[in-house]
Amino acid sequence: MNAETRNAALRETRALVLASGFETLKLALGSDGLLRLVLDHPTRRVTVEDTARMNVRLRKALLARGVPTDDFRIEVESPGAARPLTEPKHYARFVGERVRVVRRGGGETAGRVVTGALEAADAQAIRVRPESGEPATIPYAEIAEARLDPILPF
């Protein structure tokens, strides 16, 4: 697949996702021809039906715009139960949920994992109440990775 086709596929995918009221959490088009879209929604969880509909809509939209979909496979996914939190708006949306935060940096915080309820999120930091101990305020700059960490019923 040439660079022009690749760029058109990525551009059209982003445009369709936005026009559909969803957000792109992750988008990649690998050298193996796999276009992988992790779909997000700003106010609710993404369902299996959402991903199936987006897959069909995406294929049709790309074909209509002259992007040869036979050149690649399309895979649309939801963020899943352990969805990543990557932007302040994600943290704000999930206040009250259980999270797992891995802190970066040197000294005492290196590799430290905090699991507990996300109590607050603003433009600079989050506050997590661990399962034991005092609440921790963690600036975004100290977060190496954060995910929802629900306790699943199975």
C-alpha cells in the first residue's frame, strides 16, 4: 500500500468517527495491512453493536471515497473493561470508578502502582483513594499508565 492510500485511509477514518459522534482512542494502519481502530464515546461505553456498525460504515465510506479497502483488513474495537485513561477528560469522565495507576519517575515513586477509587480529576492531577492508606494526588506528568480496573463478576 502506498503512502497516499495509507494517509487517505487514516484521514477518512478519523473524519467518519468524528461525524458519527464517536472519538478515536487509537488508530493504526500496520505494514501487514491491518487498520485497527479503538473506538470511544464521550458520554457512554462503546458496545459490540457500535463496533460492528462502525466497521461496516467505515468500509463503505472508504470505498465511496476511492480508498481500496481490498488492500487492508479493518478491525474496530471498544476500549474494553480495562480501558486506558490517556487524557484529563477521560479521568474526569470516570471519577468514582476503580483505577490502576502506574507512576513514573525516580526515587520513591519509581514503579509504584496505585489501585483504588478515582476521587477527583482536574487539569493538573488526579486523586486516587487506594484500597488501603491515604488518598494520593498524582500529577499527570507522573503517570506512566492508567487504566480502569473494574472488579468483574466472573
